[in-house]
Amino acid sequence: MAAFEYQALDTAGRTKRGVVSADSPKAARRELRRQSLTPLKLAPTRETESSPNTKRRKLPSGEVVLVTRQIAMLISSGTPVEEAIAAVGAATKDPRTRSVLASIRSNVVEGRSLSDALRSEHRSFNSLYRAIVSAGEEAGALGTVMDRLSDYLERSQAMRRKVLAAMIYPLILALVALAVVIALMVLVVPRVVEQFDTLDADLPALTDGLILVSAFLRSYGAVLLGGLAVAVLSFNRALTNPRFKRAVDGWVLSLPIIGPVARSVAASRFSRTFATLALSGAPVLDCLAAARETTPNLVLRDAVDETMVAVREGGALSKAMARTGQFPPLMVHMAVSGEASGDLGGMFAKGAEYLESDFETASSVALGLLEPLITVVMGGMVLVIILAIMLPILQLNSSALF
């Protein structure tokens, strides 16, 4: 089926715009008349299933959250899935979103389930999204599950923004500090040094060292920058090697401040994913498999694999998690409580909320320590430069007095 954008008149004479799925323009007009609409304009969407750009299109995460929330509200109110998708597609102004929803709707019209229909747009709706939708369909509570999925996506998006915000500010501050120091070394220090060249006097060791560093940066700064760029690219390429990435991930987890924060973020995402699927009625192994995909750290992912093997062999989830030694104690306690009460989803949801709150606290403390640390280091470097410039002047003044 293809997707067509239409402009039509309803029975009251009002203009309607939207997207309709059909095999041909003639079938599209027939479908519009069946809906008591008089077609005025009909044209294929910019991106259809037959378009070569279909494989490359991907909805932004914010658009996915909005679409999910709207579809969930309509389904919860009793609207059939096909009509809910059509209504959301007709309401959106983004042609890319209309095209994606038209593709999904056409598959639903052909008799496929919503989770299967989402596979045609797997770039926008990942395996975790489809698994949660499938669990809702099997439980017969698609509207409730999609509403819960919307909450999950919103929390995940908020968590990503917090992580990004926590990383950007210190990085910008460090880059600005480094740029100021380099500008002083490359532009200011050489001009001051020219004044010392006319003097026949021994310069302090600090000044000699500053002159050497300044000369090195002016002569080999471009080479140093190029080497740094090559090193960064090589490191990123090396991260594609699972063995190397696993070693780096283990080292990150062992760091004093960054390690606990990274573990807390990974654990909160794991708990939130597990809770969302568990509350939707998915089996424990499916919950673990989906939560594993949200864990980028290979050391923690290996721990999830070990847990899955133990659970598949009949072991308790809490004991399997504790045996790996990689999960925070809170998660293990939540698993114990969930198994005892029969509410793993609820307990992991509470654990996710606590871990997310813990991350916010830890990131605030880390930023509170990092910002003055960068400022002190920058001030110290500038102080060294000023001392290196002032010492010869003070030395000359002392010689002139005596």
C-alpha cells in the first residue's frame, strides 16, 4: 500500500487534511468517499513505502514520545488502533511523521498486529518499543501499556538530557580555560619574551621553562593538535572492538567519582526498562533481554547475560543478580522484595525512581566539585604564567637598586 496526502470536504463543508493508505489514487478516493469526504486534492506523500528514502527516515525521540502518548490516549478511550493511528497522522504537521504513521496504518489495515506493523519502521520504533507493545496486545490492555510506555519514553528522554547537561557544562568550561591558557602562551608570552632578549641577564628557571613551552606550542602546536585528533579517532575506532571496549567499560566503573555515577545511570535505565515490561505482563526473561539492550556498558551487559542464564536454568532472579557482583545492592534488594511480594515490576519501578534521584544528587555533587576544580586549575596556570613574566622584572629592579 502507498500513502496519499489529501484535502477534502466533509458533510458540513469544512476542509479536512490528512493521510490515507490505499493501493492506488483511485482506491484512495474511494476510501475517502467511504468516510463521507469529498476529495479535492490527492497526492502521494513525500516518503512512501516504495520510496528509497524510507529506509533512512527516522523520527526524533521527542516526536516518538508525542505520537505514542496521542495513540495511547485514543486507544484508551475506545478508538480502534487503525483509526487512532490515522487520527494522529492527520493531526501532525510533519510530513515525515505522517508518512511513517501511514506506513504503519497500512500494515494494520492488512491484518497485522501493531507490534508487527511497527517493524516496517524499526528505525523509529526499536525492539524494546515493539516488545512492550506486543506485551500489551497479548495482555489485552494495549492502551494502558502504551500509556505506560509513554511515561517510560519521557523519563528516558529526561534522563538523557540530564546526562547531557551534566557533561556539557564542565566540558565547555574546560575547553574555554584551555583556550585562554593557549592564547596566553602563543600570543602574549612571545611578545613579553622579546623584551627580555635585549637584556644580558640570566632568567629564572620558571621563565626559561615558560619560554620553552611557548616556543614548542608555536612550532609544533598544529602537529600536536593533529596527533590529538588522530588519537581520538583511533580510540573511537578501537571501541568497536568488544574486548577493548569491555576493558574501557570496566576501567570507567572503577573510577572513584565517575564510576558510581555511570553504574547508577545504567542501573536506573535497566530498572525502568525491566519495570515497564514486567508491569505489561512480559515474562522475566523477556524483561531481562529488553533491559540488556538499554545497557551500553559491556561489563554490566555481561552481568545481565549471566543473570539470564541462571534464571533460564531455574534460579531466582535476586540470587542470580547478587552472584554477578555488578548490580547495585538496591537492585538486588528490590528483586528480593519483588519475588517475595509477586510484584517485580512495581519494585523495580520504585528502584528506578530512587536510582534516578540518586543520579541527580550525585551529578549535582560532581558538578559542584568539578566547576571550582577547573577554575582553580585555570587560575593556577595563569598565575604560573604571570609569575614567569614578573620574576625577571622584579629581578632587574632589585639589581638596579643595588
